[in-house]
Amino acid sequence: MNDAKNDSQTNKEEIISIQENIDLLNSKLKRKNLEFSVIQILSNEIITSLDLDRIFQIAMESLDKYFGFSHSLILLKNSGSDFLKVYASHGYCGQGIGATVKTGEGVIGVVAKRKKMMRSSGMGYRKIYVQSIQKSMDRDQVVIPMPGLQNVNCQLAIPLIVKDELIGVYAIESEEFNAFAAIDEQILMIVGNQIGSAISNARAYKEIEELKNSLEEKVIDRTKKLENQKKEIQSLNQFIKSLNEKMDLSEISSKILKYVKEHFGIQHYSLYTVDPSGDTISPIYIHYPEKISNNDRLEFESLKIPIKNVKGANALAIQSQKPWYFKRIKKIGITKEELFAIERLNMKSFLMIPLFLQGKPVGILNFWNDEEMSLKKEDITRLSIFSEQLAGIIYSSQLFDQVEREKEKSDHLLLNILPHSIATELKETNQVKPQHIKSASVLFTDFVGFTQISEDLSPEELIKELDGCFSQFDEISKHNNLEKLKTIGDAYMCAGGLPIPNDSHPIDICLAALEFRSFMNQMSEIKKALNLPFWELRIGIHTGSVTAGVIGTEKFSYDIWGDTVNIASRMESSGEPGRINISKETFQRVNKLFQCESRGLVKAKGKGDIEMYYLERILPEFSQDKEGLVPNQDFFLS
Amino acid sequence: MIIPKEILPALNGAIPATLATASKDGIPNVGVMSQVFYANEKQLAISHQFFSKTSANLKENLRGHVQVIDPITAVPWFIEVELDHEETSGDLFEQMEMQLEAIASMCGMEDVFKLQAAYVFNVISIRKGDEVLRAPE
């Protein structure tokens, strides 16, 4: 009986122990499942997100949910800096953002320095231990403040690494001991890698966005490029000029011939240059024998002798970079083009000198006779030196063509940013004299609610919108004989009556202003129908004297200065959305053609009271349409 | 012997550990260690910074006695150890070095607290102390 009782007791114990084992395994399994869920969530959510704040939020919240990371910080390292800065925090009620940690200091700093994960406990107690030794050594007590919890007992810091480069640290804290002991180290490293890649993706995206974002920067960049190109061309021009002043290719050719005839008894020579592709050479000069048909001459003009990957005399000379002298020509080891030349030019004996410049083949010089030449070794050396000098000139003449082409390109670009007459002046004299213009009209526009809408739109959409409007404004300015001057953020500035003075500028500018407004009205109607946000435009115009010119040597642009510009800007800011605010000066010059509404004296910031008018439309008797936008024949006759 | 997992909380360094050693003449010395590391299931590691007496003793007598305290339960553990070898590089060394560097740099003591070596000890015996140290009622 007793035995049976004992047996059942033993069985019971065994069952309990097995059950305990099962429980243990189950909890391990649960843990693993949790860990993989976290990784999955991070993969799905943060790797695909391009918004840094969202990445931080999701990462920190899901890690809190699954691992109980109730207090965590994400610190990022700015490249080139020795400090890490807290960019996001979780569990500290938003506190701590902006705090910094120096690389190498504290748990976070050491993890950043070594790019290795670290867990630590009881740092508070250990600090006391270090400080007591510090005291016993009679050293000054230094306490470097660290962001995070005050009574931290357990810390875990994971380096965020992308391509072996540390970009930040993910730091987790707890007031409990052993808070992170059970979490697998590899899982934490994967988490770190994922956050790191997500941050780096988002940063790269942001950079691209920022680049796109700045229209202004684009313009500066283009101007700079243009400026550099101009400088390069100028220096090349000078270089070529100095060479060309001394020598002219046809003059040189006859000099060469005279020289070689007198000194070496050479009757003919030809000069080939390497084509831009570098695969063939073409003749630029051939001193033909007397008996040659016009047909043959024509064929020579379009002759191209291959010099790459062929068995030929020219190819050989270029490859070996040495002169080749054939006392008696044998028609072997040559290309069919060379055979053609030998036969038609009646070459019996020739010397071939390859021309090199800075190690690059630029051409080949051929001396030949219709009978055997007898050249000595020193003759060949002398001819080689002579040819070397020639190489420079050939190169520069080729360069000259290239420069001409580049110049055309740069002229085109120049015209894009400067008015035609100014561009011409700048090109010809390398400077532009400032010009005082007695009467010009200046127009400013500004989008109302731009800041509001720019917050709602993505940078891409914003640029697209602005670009759309400004392109249209450019078009309107152009056909109204106005000069677009610049855009400043969302403001647009153009003027009439310059750089070549005219009398019609106040009228031109009013017509353009009406078109601007009409365009914006159409736009907002479309937007309204689509239930999209739209911009309204304020327009201001003033007429008066200005100084115009190009300033700067690095980044030049045609601009105007003077009080007229300031007043025009004030006219814009003192107006209302959807209206065109013009000054008395402009009004007096256009009131016979346009319908305006007097506003009386209006206070303008920094300018006191100014008499202002709203420009409404073209007077009905002078307009073709109901809205008073298009002038009729009488408009121009009056 | 295999180190029981139960001891791990006592090895997190929250409460400084003590290491008792003796010279060949049997003169004892007790040093305070900032942390005792779990190296593997049979070995513990102690950082060698500047405890010169302990180092000198260990050269003469490999045996030592470590006491660690669990910071949550206040249970002490008594561990008999024997020096196996020293490490001056590798994963274990670097882990210990990072801990030391982190704490020392917060006090501006990184020049003093330099890890010289990691002493790796074989564990000979482990005894769990009484769950005591409660304040009298």
C-alpha cells in the first residue's frame, strides 16, 4: 500500500516537473514570437516610411508595446560633429529633446564611439564608487550631465549603423534592475539596423526634397555654372588668340613646304588630324601632286583612315608614338584607305610623324616624294621637333571650333538671364554700365495665404504650383514688352520701360496686371470646382525713375534700384487679394484708357500716406471683351 | 562547476562585489570590485584596473573568494574561485572596457579608470547566503 502511495507521489512530482518544463518552453516560445512580431512591424512600417518623426514614433511605440521599453531616446549624430543630439524621446513627456551627449561619454557616448551594443545596470551606484576613488585621489569632482531618467538602474544602448557608419544611438532606460536581461542580443542588433536604415532612407529623401525645394538655389547654381563657363571660354580665347596672332595655318603650311623642300628635298606633305571619336584621322591639308583629278580631290576631302584596331601604317605610327620612315613603300600591312592615298598621290617614299599633345594623339604629318627620299637620322630628328611645334597649333585650331560651339551655348544661357541689349553689352565690353532710367513702371505680385497653403502641400506640389504660375507670368510679361527681373520666394517682380526706354510702359504694365489677375481667377475657379486650396494674388504697380544694371562678378543678374522699386513693393503690400493697386503716378498715365477706383490716401509702411487707385479694367469703349481685358483698335489709336 | 542562472542579478554591478585573496604567506586582502562579469557558464571575470595588492596576491596564490549581493533580494552569494588566465583583448575584454569607460567618462575619470586586463576565474564552488538583512520589527 505504502509503495503504491509512494509511486503515485513520484508520478505526481514527475508530472509537475514536466509541466514546469512545458511552461518554461512555452514562455520562451512566446518571447521569440514577440521578438519576431517586432521585427516584422519595424520592417513593414518604418522601412517604408520617409518621415523621420513617424519612424521614431512607430519604432519607439512598438518596442514599448512588445518589449516594455517605456523610456527611450533616439540620438542622431551630425556628420563631422563629435556630439549626438536627442531627436526623439518616448516616455519622458517630450522632455530631453535637443540634449547632447559627447562621443565617448557615458553609456550612450561609449556605444557611439565603439559602435557596439551595451547593457548596463546600477550605473548610479557605480558612479558613487568611481567618485569615492576620485575623492581619495584628491581630484576635482566632475559630473557630466546625461539626458534621461534620474534614478536609472538599467540602461541599454544600441548603435544605429548604416554601411559601417554610426548615425545615432537608440537608448532605453529603466528604473528596474535587469529590465533588459531576457532580450536576445541579435534581435536588438536587427532592430538597430532597421531603425538606422529607415533614418538614412528618410534623410536621403529629405535631402532630395530640399534640393528640389529651392528654386532660388537652382537659379544661383545655373548662374554660377554659366559664370564658370564664361571664364573658361575667356581664358581659352586668350590662349588661342595669342597663338593665332603669330601663326595662321595656311601660312604655316606654305612655310613648312618651303622649309622641307630647301632642307630635305621633300616635295609633298599632308597633315591629318585625329577625329573627335579618336578612331580615325582625316586630312586637313594635302599638298597634291600636279596630276590629280578633281574627283580624287573630292574623295580625299571625305577620307577617313582608321587608326584603331587595324593593321595600318598610320595606326602603327600612333601606337608606337615614333616617326616611321619608309624609304621604299611596300604595299603591305596597310589599310585600303592608305593604299588609295599611296596610289593616287603617287607616293614612293615617305616619312610619317605622329603628333602628340599632353600624351594624346592629335594628328599625323606625312612627308613624301614620288621618288626615293634619302633622309638621314638627324633629318628625321629635326623634322620631329618641327612637328612637335606644329602639334600645338593643330590642337588649338581644333579647340577653337569647340570654343565657338561652347560660346554659342553660353550666349544662349546668358540671354536667358539677362535682357538682350544687356547681354550684348556684357559680352562685348565685359561689363555693364549702370543706367539711369527716368521713367519706368515696376510691378510686384505676392500670393496671399502662401504660407498657409505651403504647409498643406508637399514640396513637390508647391514647386509645381509656383512654377506653373510664374511660367505663365513670364509669358504675359514677355508679350507685354516687360522685363521679368526676379522672383523672391513667392513674389514676382517685373518692369516696363527698360533696358531700352519707351513711352508705353505704364500701359503695358497695366495690361499685364489685368492678365495676371485674369489668369489667377481662372485658376481659382478650376481649383474651387475641384475643392482644392487656391491662392489669391495681390498686385502693386508704381511708375518712376530707377537705376538699372548688373552687379556682382560672381553671380550677375540684371536688377533695378531706387525708391520707385520700394514704393511699387509697398503698393503690392497695401492692396487687397484679387486687386491691382496702382500709385497716382501710374494712374495719371493710364486713366484715359483704364477704369480705376480711387482709394484716397492710404498709409504705406515707411512711406507715409500715398494716393492709391485700384485698377479695374480697360474702359468699355476701348475694350474688345466684356471684362475689359483685351484692348480694341481705338485703344491703340488714342 | 556550472554557475546557476539565479545568481545573474547579483552580477549586474549594482552593489560592488568584494574579492578576497591571500599572499603566499597567508596574509589576506579584500578589495572592492566595480563589477563581476559572467564570462561563460563555468567562469567569471573581474576587471583589473589598479588593485595592486590583489594582483600581487594572485600571482602568488591563484585562489580567491568573491562575494556578490543581489540588489533586489539582498541575498549574498559566496563564490570560491581560482584564476585561470588574463585577457587583454577580445569580446569579453571589450565588453568590460566599455562598462568602465561609460562610467568613468561621466565623472571625467577616463584617464584613471583604464582596464588593464580581465582576470578570468574558474568557479570552484558557489553558496547562496541567507535571505536576511531585514530591518528589525
